[in-house]
Amino acid sequence: MMLATAAPTHAFALPVRRPLGLRTPLSSPHLRAPIRQSPLPVHPLSSVGGVALRLSGGSAPLTALAPTGFNAVFLGLVASVALLRTCTAEKKSEKSEPINPGALSLQRRFLAVFWLFRLADWLQGPYFVEVYTSKVLAGGATMGVDTIAKLFLTGFGTTALLGPFVGKWVDRYGRKKGSIAFAAFYIWAALAVRSSSLPLLFLGRVMGGIGTSLLFSAPEAWLVGEHQKAGYAGASLGATFGLAYFGDSFMAMGAGQLAQVAASTKGPAAPFTVSTAFLALGAVLASVLWRENTVGGGSSSSSSDGDGDKTAVPAEAAAATESSGSVEEASAAAGGGAIKRAFSAMVADPRILLVGSMQAFFEGAMYIFVLQWPRALRSVMTQAAAGASVPYGKIFSCFMACCMFGSSVFPALASKGVRSEASTSGMLGLAFLAMASSAAFGQSKGLTVLAASFFLFEACVGFYFPSIGTLRSKYLPDEHRSIIMNLFAVPLNLIVVAVYLQIARLGTTGALWCSTASLGLSFLASLALRATTAASPNASSPATAGA
């Protein structure tokens, strides 16, 4: 929805959250790296000097063109982000009403936990491949490419198969508990990489897959539940999403540097160990700063708040409440067949299906891109100059700056009254054109076209996460929110796995075309959502009805 290492990749993602699927080279945009055979990583920033490249159509090589050019792009992007946010802040201060203190407090409590979780997630990304390629198993055997690929697929499979059940648990027992459980599962997954036992390594990937499902559903469901219960303005929720993913870009860059320091001193497993401290801190803050909210139960301390209506209780749960007066019994009554009811609710409302299609196809395309961008850039640069070194670290910094720009554009448009459905549709159209350009012209037109296409797509990634979060908050019914969010991840993971299994046949260009096709489908779904909601933009949605 993401890092800089020996051979980093993209997200953000995410990712997220960035992030879905296991924390594999596919699942955490910006951080994933192609498989390498060296036991220890060499940071790309240590090998970017003196690259001689010949631009397509040019006649003379330009020494160190790529690092210098990417530095200039990065500075330009950072300046653009600063200018955009400054102008947006000035306009808001001139004409906007003061932010509700309760909404501001909710935003701060959410971000304090969310950013710690995302920082930990990013830390586990850069050396994910390296920690396995350097592993010596029992008997002295090393881990081959096929085994590492199976570990990747184990993560995706776990998320696809168990995600809906994880969502059911989160909605039934609490979004705060689900967020804390994420930290526990991820700590387990992080510590498992220190083992030399293959079964324990696979178990760690299962734990990581469950953790991924929790990360990309529980915190958001908690935020939206609290926001709707209190009855705060929808604009403040969109602003929170925008700020969350703007700050996530800083978390990614900081995690990349911290991971490099840890790995250079203690080996490739060290960043995973370091991440456990941030996971534990995030869990502690969630337990202290957050109050529990569940389906039908509101917040655990809501009786004295008086700041909003409660979410409607399902009929079965209401009956149980009348007979026993117990919220816990109501939740238990609602538990049976919850996935089936969530699926029925999703199918019954075309708006939910369209939002889910937008998410599945966009994030599927994003994770395909995560796998392919290092190969695409390496191919173009080595064609221009044999043996050229790709400045992955500088490229990653540019990606992050693009994401920050995109995540800054979304709240700026929202503040002008642009509907999320319309702005998201425009963004998806740009993403489709950007990826199509990279697939059609990237290899033939050279580095400039390919890099520009990738940068535009990354800006769309930055815009996507706050926009899709806003749309989910509008159209997903709160009683099934976490389940439906995990159901969205099933086709997403199938798309990524299908392309991954055929990558030898597809090649880099073929994979980029698959990503383009997926983005095209996401764009069509957004147009359908826009048309469906344009006739009655103020009609109540499942997420807000009765609030």
C-alpha cells in the first residue's frame, strides 16, 4: 500500500500497510528485495559511486548520472511536498473551523500506536531475503531459492486462508485486542528467524501472515469505530488517514537506516530483533491509550462519554442482550456464521463490492510492482553501461518522497470539497497510465521514462492509502468491518501468487503488463462506484446509517 537495503524494493507499502500477505518481498512495498546469493547484504548507498551511463539517444556517457539525477529528483520532491503542505495549512487556517478537541485526541492516540507498528513492520522488510539466504540449517545445508519462495507463499497463503477468520475474531472480541495481538504474532515471527529449524521458520511465516491480517484490519477498524461512535466529522477521519500515511513514509526511511546499522553490526537477523522493541512499545501504548470497541458493544468505557451514538447491534446479538443484558453474550450470539453474514452483506451492496475490487486490483498491481521494479531498473541501467550499479537507496528515497506528495494531495483535495470517489478515480487513472508507460516504453526509451513512470505510480500509492481508508469508512458496515477487509485480501493474494508462479514465463515486461491490467480493472471499478454514488451522494451507507 516499502525500503533501502542491498537490493531494496518499493509502499509502501505499504504497508502496510502497507501493508497484505506475509512480510515477503511482495508484501511490504518499498522494502522487498530480489533474492541474492551473498550471505550478508551490501547497502546500495555503499556502491553507487561512479556509474557511467549512456542515455538512449545520447552519445557520451555521463559519469554518476543516476545518483546525481536521483538526488536532484529527491530534493525537488521534498521541496514540492513542503510547499504543498505549507499552502494547504495556510488555507485551512484561514477558512476552516477549529478541529474538534476530541477528534484531535483520537488522532494522536491512534497515530502514536500506528506509527510504531509501521516502523516495526518496515524494519522486518529490508533483510527479509538476506536473513534466509544466510541461514545454515541443521546438517549444514543452506537454504535454496525454492525454499525461500515457499516461505513467501506460506505467508500469502496464511493471509488468504485465515484472514477472514482473523477479521471475525477482531470484530467479535475487540479491535484493541486485535492490535495488541498483532504485536504478539509479529514478535513471534521476528524471533523465529533466529532459528535454524526449517519447521520453526515456516511456523514463523504463518505467525507473520496472521499478524499481517491483524495489522491491516484491527487498527483501522478501531479508529473508524471510535470515530463513528463519537460522531466526529468525516473530514477529520480523512485527515487522520492522510497524516498516518504521510508519517509512514518517514517511518520507512528511518527504519531503512536503523536496519542497516543493526545488520552491519549484528547480522541480518538483528533488524528483526530490534523491531520487537517497537512492537512491544506499541502494544503497551495501545493498552494504555486505547479503549476497547467491538461489534455492537461500542467502547468499553463509552457509558460516561456521551459523545456519540453506538453502532447498531445485529438482530441476533440484540436478542441475546435483551435476555441476558450482557454484551459478551450478544457478541457470542453474533459470532456464529459471522463470515457468511459479512459475505452476504458485501454481495448485497454493490458499493462494498466495488470498493473491495478497487482495493484488491490496486494492491495486487502494487505488489507485482514491488517484485519487478528493481529488475526493471537494473535491466535498463546495465543495458546503458555494463556492470552499472543501481542506486537503490537513492531510488527508494525518491519513492518515499513521491508517497509523501501523494498522501499530501488527498487531504488538500478533500479540504476543497472534492468527493473521495472522484479523486480516487482520477488517481487510479493516472496509476494505470503510469504503469502502462513503464511496460510499453520503459525498456526501449531508457531510464528517464521508466523512472518517471515509477515515480508517478508511487505518488498514486501515497494517495491511495488515505483515499481507500476513507472509502472503507464510508461503505463498510461496522459490524462486519474487519471480516470484509480481510475478505478483500483473498483475491489480492491470489493475483500476486498467480503472477509470482508464472514470473519465469512473464519476465519483467510481462509482469508490468499484468500490473497494468490489474490497475485498469481497479480504475473501472472506481468509475462504477463514482457513477453509483453520484446520483445520491448523501445517501446513507452501511457504515454510517443510524449513526
